[in-house]
Amino acid sequence: MKTDEILLLIAVVSFIIFVIWLVRRRKAPDITKLYDPVPILTDREFEFYERLRPVAEEFGLQIFTKIRLADLIVPKPKAENPFWMECFNKIRSKHIDFALADENAAIVMLIELDDSTHDRPDRVERDDFVNAVLENTGYILIRTYGETDEIAELLSD
């Protein structure tokens, strides 16, 4: 190798080492500044919430919104459930739109606000699963397209 080639190689290697040093030295961005707030309820959900509020007040109930399914139910313990992780994965990212609870925060009724997207095959499968698991764990789940009459009727029984 000629001297010029060796010097060029040293320069290229030095440049690569310098770039690696710069990249490693670069401060990671503050990802906490890469988020935007959003309302907890969509416009449609808020409209339903406004109609549900007087019904809840009439029966002395509180309204909770967007409750994670995994906060309402848990898979049976691993010792008796070899499918624990599969069961947990099925519920961890799902939520229920509304819950009515008594003064002790005990859930009286769960409410899902449905729309036309619930007719899609993937949503039908999801809804069937949620319906079954909540029924099997003793919860009352009402599905509505926005009416509160059935809710008031069930609460008055």
C-alpha cells in the first residue's frame, strides 16, 4: 500500500470513528414531548354520557368511562389455567365504554355504546368474546346504540 492510500484509509477510519462518537454522544430526544392530549370520550360517547347522567343520578349511581377489561376481570391463576397468558392477552387492550357503580364503587352495570362498526366480522368476534366472558364472570352488560330506556328499566327492577 502506498503512503497516500494508507493516509486515506486512516482518514476514512478516523471519520467513521468520529461519526460513531457523535451519534453515541447525541442526546436522546425527550419523548415525553411527543404526545398530544385527546378527550377521553368521542363526541358520540360524550353525547351518550350526557343522556346517561340523569339516569345514573336517579338511581344514585356514578358513571365510570373507558374501563379496561383487565381491571374488571382476571384470568384464573396459572396453577389451574395453563392458558393464563393467552387469556390475559385477550383482555389487556380491550375496554368497556361505561360502567355504572354504586356509592362503594361496586359495578352495577356495564354499558357498551355500539355503532355500525360492530357489524364487521372482527368486531362481532370481539363482542361475542366480551359478552361471554363478562356473563361468565357475573357482570351485567348492556349494548346500546345510544338509548337509555333499557338501562333505566333494568335499574328499576
